[in-house]
Amino acid sequence: MNTIGQTIKQLRRARGVTQEELAGALNVTYQAVSKWENEMAQPDIMMMPALAAYFGVTIDELFGYKLDVGRSAKGRCFVKCAG
């Protein structure tokens, strides 16, 4: 499983933007982005919606989490009950 810093780096590179461009879009410094990507710091929790929106992913995906509804008893209950 990737760390959030690794995920941010992968998404940024896939989008073809620099740390400076990402920083500008999020109104933070490029040093902050560098620290996230190098595991020296973590983005503030309040930054998560903006990061997710910028990259077009969910907050769960930023954290490397994917719900496996087929294996989750809670998920099966929800799907069964909601259907």
C-alpha cells in the first residue's frame, strides 16, 4: 500500500504538473508539497478535499483505501439492505 505522500507524487506526475504548479493550485508552498512527497510531513486534514478534487479521486483513494464490498460483512449488509 502506498503512503499518502507516494500517492500524491504518483498522481502529480501522472497529471504532468510540477510541485510548484500543484502548490499554486492548493495555495501552499512547493516546499510543503515536497515534504508531503518525501514523507517529512503530511497534508493537513482540511486539505484532503482540495487534493482529491484536484486529482479527480476520492479522499479514500488518496489514503490508498478501496472498499472491497464482496469481503466486507458490513458492506454486504448495506448492499443487501439498501437493495
